[in-house]
Amino acid sequence: MNLHKTNSKIWDNNPFWGLGFEFDPQWHLTDEQKNIQKNLIELCQTTLRTNAIESDKNLIFPRKNFEALASLGLLGLIIPKEFGGLGESHVCAAMVVETIARYGCASTAMCYVMHISALSAILLRHHENPFFKSLLPKINNEVLIGTIAYSDPQTGSHAWFPLSSKSEETEKGWKVFKKASWVTSGGFADWYLVQTTSPNFNGDYSNLSCYLLFKDEIKTGASTWDGMGMRGNQSGPLEIDGVEIPKDRLIGKTGEANKTNNESPDIFFLMCSSACWNGVAMGMIDIAVNHTTKKRHDDVGLRIADYPTIQDYVGESIADTNTCRAFNFQIAEALDKLTNNCDWEIYKQENHYPKSEKMSWLWQLKLSCSKNVTYLSDKMLHTCGGTGYKPALGIERYLRDAKAGWVMAPTNEVLKQLIGKLALLGPDSLDAWNNKINERVLNNEIKKMDKVKLREFGESLIKKSEEI
Ligand SMILES: Cc1cc2nc3c(=O)[nH]c(=O)nc-3n(C[C@H](O)[C@H](O)[C@H](O)COP(=O)(O)OP(=O)(O)OC[C@H]3O[C@@H](n4cnc5c(N)ncnc54)[C@H](O)[C@@H]3O)c2cc1C
């Protein structure tokens, strides 16, 4: 075997204390992207990782980390170069998020995921909108952090169903009403991608529109966030109470939100949040490698790393996580291929939505990566023993952060069902907006009724039909 340990990963002018590049799929990255990665690892060492501890302890939104990321141009990572961005790809976005989560701060990584996902909606629809074009160069220069306000207090993790929202067309623009239950960076972000029902939606909840709102147009419970992990994340509630905004704040056209979401913010969210969970997993493995190779049991003269059980834990965790990373980069490459390397110009063509068709792959990706980190976080805690249970080692914080992956929408329960239903019953069975009748269930319930019950039921249905 010709395997060797590389010392090329540097941390504070020394070889990195966790796993080296020999366990990273570096072959997906261009030289330019490797350079971004190198500078970002250095920034994590000097700035992001220390701030992660402070954010977690004191529930502090990581603005300082965003200012540091802006010093590398990373708030404009996927903005075309002509608008002052880095013009980077899906592969690069996955690498950047993974790197922030692994070497820096998981909360910052998740806030960054929301920023990039929200930004992708603006980029998709900027071509015909001079206001969006004027905003793009300011995003990184002025550290304008974006986020997504989709969740609804009445529909929980069914984030696609904004029951408590609406929008109206006015003479000057749009009047927006929105209640969101969870908004990452809520109250701290500078701009918000907001989804509501369209004006004149007529009860059809699939008829949705997206708007851009700014910090001074929303009310939030900023700093009310108190989660088990992701404590810098500030995923608080938000309210927009009939705020009037100009015409050019509509993202695309009215009723186009589903097309926008499926092509851009949903795709970026699923891909980049998966990268976040992979980064958290690798971050935990790094700590476990470092700890177990240093700590000794003097009675037997062995280090923790010398026990075969520990070797099995670490070996299996690396293989499982690298399976998820390989999946993530493979999907990112497929998205790059479909979009000419994340070239936003392709969307000048009307009704061109090549990424949307791959959505079920992104569901599978998020399910796999968040499932891996959920189980792996327990295994890495067990690997480090009682020392891992105390905050100083850093495993404990990552473990709490890791548990968010499963419950974040689309939750893993919802995803399993979506994928299984799609495979077994076809796309029509998904029924996101609850308007397809399940005739099998209906007929089965009717079959259970006797003559009297059936008559009563029939009469109640006739009455109901007359009320419509
Ligand atoms: C750290 C963090 C950050 C977040 N940031 C954001 C954000 O920026 N924007 C945003 O919009 N949201 C955000 N969320 C919210 C998140 O996306 C979910 O909406 C939220 O976690 C759902 O919580 P809930 O209590 O409403 O769950 P519920 O919807 O009440 O779910 C409870 C249980 O029921 C299951 N369940 C729900 N529906 C079904 C179904 N159809 N079939 C089977 N099982 C089902 C769920 O999987 C879960 O097990 C964030 C959440 C966290 C933890």
C-alpha cells in the first residue's frame, strides 16, 4: 500500500491537528477553489472558531464572523464577477459551507447557508430588475446578510404552506403580511426573502409569490432564540404587518415562487445545509482523532486510539461521512454541469429550470447527510468519553449543533416519505398543498358505514356542497 499522511494542511503555522487532506476529496476543487479553502481555514483558525465558542455560550449572532467572511469576498461567492462577486460554482459553495462548519463555527455555516440560498433567488431573477442589479455589488462590500422567511406558525415544518401570510397589489407596489415561526438570522439579517400567497390567490395555496424585504420593514423577536444547539443561529419568529413595498421587490413574477424555489433557494439550501452537516461530522472526527491519539491510560500504557473499538468508531465514521461528502460533491458537480458552472445568464431564457428536475436527489442528499451527523455525533461523544461530555473539548457543542439537521425542514420524516411516495406512487401522490383526494382511503372509510350512517353522511355532504 502506498498510503501516506500529508502535512500540507496548516493550522496556526503547524500541521493541522485533525485529519489531513488525504481524507478530503480535494480532486473536486480547482486551484482557485483550493486557494479559497486555504484562506478560509486560516480565517477559521484566527477568527471564526473562537467566535463560535462565544456565540454558543452567550447566544450571540455571528456578525463578526460574517465581517471576516466578507474580507475574503465570500458573501458574494456566487455573485457574477461583473457585479463584484467571486462568480463561483455549486461545488465551491459546498466546499465553503463545509469548511466553515468543520474548522470554524456551525452556527455561522448555517446562517451562511441561508444567506447563499436567499441570494440565489435574487440572482435567478435579477436580469429584468435594475434594483436587484444595483443591490448585488453591495452584498459583500457592505456585509448585507440575507436570509429566508418561509416557515409558518400554523403549518410547522411544512414550510411550503404559508397559511398565515398574504400579499396584495397596491397602486405603488405590494402590501405584504407574513408570520414566520423560525427565521435563521431573524432580526440580525439585513434583508429577507419572504414567501406569501399571491395577490388574488383564491384559496390556492400553491399560488405563491416571493418578495425582498429589508430589516426596517419587519418585526422580529430578535434575541429570543434559545435552542439546544446552533445557538448563534438566532432562528426567531418574524412578523410583517401589511408593509407596503415598491413593485421591484417582487422576485420574478407573481405566482412564480414555486418555480423560483425549486430552481434556486431550495436547491442551494438542501445542497449547502448537507455540506454543513458533513462539515460538523468532519469537525467532530478531527477532535476525536486529536484527543484519542494524545490521551493515555498509564495502567496499560495505551492511548485511547490504540483500542480497536475506538479505531472501529473512527474508521466507520470517516467512511460514512466521506460517502455523504462524495454524494454532496457529485450532486454539486451535476448542478454545475446543468448550469454552465453556475452561470446565471442561462436564466435569461424564459421557463428554463434545469436544476428543478433533480430535486429528489437533493432530498436524498439532505436525508443522508443529516442522518449521518445525527448518529455520528453520538459515536464521537462515546469515542471521547466523559472528556467529550464537557464543553472544553468542543465535541459537546458540535453534538448539540448536529441534532438540528434532522429536524430542520424538510425534516427527515417528511423526506423519507416524499422519496418513498415518489418512487412507489408517482409525483401526483406528493400533494404538497393538500388538494388531491385519496380515493382509496375515502372508499375504504365509506365501506365501513351501514345504511343509516351512509344516508346521514350523504345528507351532510349535500348540505356542505350547498354552502360552497
Ligand atoms: C436551527 C434551526 C434553524 C432554522 N431556521 C429556519 C429558517 O431559517 N427558515 C425557516 O423557514 N425555518 C427554519 N427552521 C425551522 C425548521 O425548518 C422547521 O420548520 C422546524 O424545525 C419544524 O419544527 P416544528 O416543531 O414546527 O415541527 P413539526 O412540523 O410540528 O413536526 C413534528 C414532527 O412531525 C413530523 N412531521 C411533520 N410533518 C410530517 C408529515 N407530513 N409526515 C410525517 N411526519 C411529519 C416531523 O418530522 C417531526 O418529527 C429552523 C429550525 C432549526 C432547528
